[in-house]
Amino acid sequence: MRVVYGEDPLPATAVFMNAIELCAQYVELDFLGRTGERHGIVLPEYPQVQIALLAPATATRRKTIKVRLAIWALYGALLDMTLNNKFRENEWEIIWDKEVVASLFFTLPLDADSLKTANGTARLIPPLPQKDLIEISEPVPARVNSGTGHFDWKPVFVPNGKILPAKSVFLLTMGTLKAIAPNALTDKVLGPFHVGSDAIDANLQAYLQNRRTPRTSPPYFQFGHVLAAARRIPAWMLARRKFAEFFCSVEVSTRPVGAMLIEKGHFRPPSIEEFGGNISTS
């Protein structure tokens, strides 16, 4: 990926929230499939930022983009903006097999006829073609819904838990979406997994209820349930104006099937005392 940053600042929270929801929508699609060009505001609650994902003008086939490249590009763009503290308008070239296969834009709200800022400087994003362009706010056809059965979760902050940088929570959420994307959303979560990196001083863990072996009868803990919980975490913390260590129980059709935990620092395997869980969600 190659990037050019502009001068106009973007509100970081709106960048993260729109990108996370758009990435979650892509995770609902076939990972090895293709999707149409898209542009617009993803979440009406955060209208300060638009995202556009466009195929190159030289594309010879119908203007579509590989789903997996869209997911990787959104994560890479957010990581770069965060690590370099560059929350400004930007344009990314997405390169695959040494060819530019798509462009990704993060901009202030913009319609196709307005390419100037208040001070008259040009914005990065070009006029957006209206033909065959999918508005991001439109529902997209999903390969499955969020797993099988009725999903519910019970989120809590860990008692006496450590405060986390908001950006760490946002990036962990994006990292989780990227990690589960290759799986079918109806695939069972067969064991614990964690998400984290050296760039994030926190980690997210997902594991079976009470860390047991997989269930042999429905309901199961599925990757669609991980997606459903993960995409809710940032908004849940924002609503409480607190970013801190976090735990949630995941229920399917009223049956507890799994759990997710966000901790400060790098991942460490659980101690024997932690098996079975000791956090109440009542």
C-alpha cells in the first residue's frame, strides 16, 4: 500500500467507528469473493468522515474489489494513521501482484460536486462515479447472519481493571475482524485464540464457555458470534466514556457458549485459578 496524506484533519473517533463497521460488513461477505465499489458515511452517528473504496479507472473488468484486500487495506490504513498519529484526509493505493487494484480514501464529508475545503484547497478524493457505485449505508448481502441461533452478550468492565488507550481498543477490534475474516461465520470456535501485536499494549482473547472443550450439540460458539460481539465493543465503551479491561459472556439462544476478554499488555496463558472464570455478569 502507498499513501498520500492531505492537510485537513479527521476526527479520530469517527475514522475508527466508520472503518470498524465497514470492515465488519466486509467480514460478512465471502472472504475469497469480490464486492462492488463503495463510498459514503458508514454510521449515521459519525457523519464527519466518509470512506471510499474504488477500483482503478483502468480496470478492464466490472469494477469490483477483492473482499480480502478491502479488509487488509482498512486495517493497514488504521494502523498507519494510529502509529504515526496522522488523522488527516488520506488516499491509499492498494497494490496486489505489483499492480494498483483499488484506492481507499478517508475524507471529510464530500459530494461529487464539491472538491474544495473552506479555504479553497483541493481535497484528495476525485469526483465519485455514480454508476455502479454502492452506497455504504445500503445493506450488503451476507454469506450468513451472525452465526446460528439468537445472539446475546453480557459485557462488563473487569473489576479494578486497568485503563486502556481508546486507540488500543479500536485497533484490537479491527485486528479481531481481520483475524476471523477467513472463517465462515457458521464455523465453530474450537478453542481459544487471541489477537494482539507489538504495536498495541493490549490483547483480546476469545474462548469457549468456562474454557471447556467444544460443545457436542447446539448451540455452538461460532465465528459469527465473535463478529457480533467484537463490532459492539467500541460503541459500548464510548457510551460509558471509559476504555478499560473488559469481559463479556456470549450467549446463543440463552445458553452461554463463549467469552471474550480484553487485557492490558501482551497475551499470557491463563493460570489454573482462572479456569472456570471468576467474573460475574449479573
